[in-house]
Amino acid sequence: MMNANLKKLAVAVMAVSMFTSCEAVKNSNNTQRGAVIGTTAGAVLGGIIGNNVKKKNSALGAVIGGVVGGVAGGVIGKQMDKQAQKIESEIPGAEVTRVGEGIDVVFDENSGVYFDTNKSAINAKSKANLNKLAGIFKEYPDTNIVVEGHTDNTGNDSYNMTLSQKRANAVTNYLVSQGISKNRLTTYAHGETLPKYDNATPEGRAKNRRVELGIVANEKMKQDAEKQVKQ
């Protein structure tokens, strides 16, 4: 049975779906949608997901839970639009989603940053893509990054949690080695607890074996956006 929080989340998602189906929203860009959603439906999602998903230290929860909203949110969204486009163009394997005022980036085992079975060492191809990602993070220094590791549900729960921690740490440590400040990075492990796809299928399990990043505005970006609005 769906619990109260999930019911609220379902209602909020339906509200956002209805809201974003409007012609005015369809004809707007990501920045405009970010500004509007930040003050309406996004505020609902921010409260619900921020209070529930964020308790699990989710990258998506961090993105939605950190909403500024209003015109300042639109200013932040414009900067995030550019960074998201840069990631998509330079790392084609990344699944990049603009969410409100942040960015959600997913690398599954078939895309730009992946690991061999039961391994946490970063291979040469993954290093090449992480080098590109580090370059983009340097170009946009006023963001913080949540790095989280996930597995499918195959095997022991405890083992999967440890493996996901090792993989998330490996990505964080590599980014630091490429000059990204450790203060910008937060690392979490979820093991098999937060699947995004159906673990009953080989394709779903492959996509669940992933590293996910949440890119959010830091305090400087938020303050700069507020100042820009007041000018």
C-alpha cells in the first residue's frame, strides 16, 4: 500500500505534469520553466522530495531540495542550462537532465563512466570522460556536486552497499586528483536501495549499476543571482 509521503509525491508529480503540459510552458526554454516551476509546482516538489528523498541523501533530492525559486531561480537556471549543454556535448554517454535549478547526471555501466563487474577501479575510458567533466566543473566553479553510487539488487545487500561506496569514492577522488576542490564534493552510497529501473530485467539491472551526480548552486551563485535580480 502506498504510504502518505508517496501519495503526496504522486500528487505533486501529477501537478507538475499537468503544469508542464500547458502551451506556455511547452514554448518556454529551460530557464523560463525553472523560474516558474521554482515558485509553483517546484516548490511543492521541493518540500516533498526535499523532505523524503533528501533524507536518503539523494542527488535528485539535493537538486530539488535546494530550490531558490522566483526570478533568482531563473538566473541560476540559465547558468545551469549552459553547463548541462556542455556536459551533453562533451560526454555523449551521460544521461543529463535539467531539474529545476540544478542538473542530474547519470552514468550507467554502458555509458561514459562505468566499472567492470564487482570492481571499483576507474578504467581508461572512464578517466577520459571524468577529465572532461572536471574541465567543465572548473569552467563553472560556483556549483557543488553530489556523487552517489548505486548497484542492482543482485547479491548481498551489505556487499552492494560497500561496492557502491567504493565506486562513488573512486569518482570523487579522481575528480579531486584533477583539481576539483574537495569542498565542492559530497559522496554517498545507496547500494541497491534506490533503483531507477526494473531490476527484473537485464537491461534494468545494467542501468541501475550507475554513478549519479547532482549539480547544484553554491551559496555564491545564489547570492550573485539575488544581487543580479535587485540591480
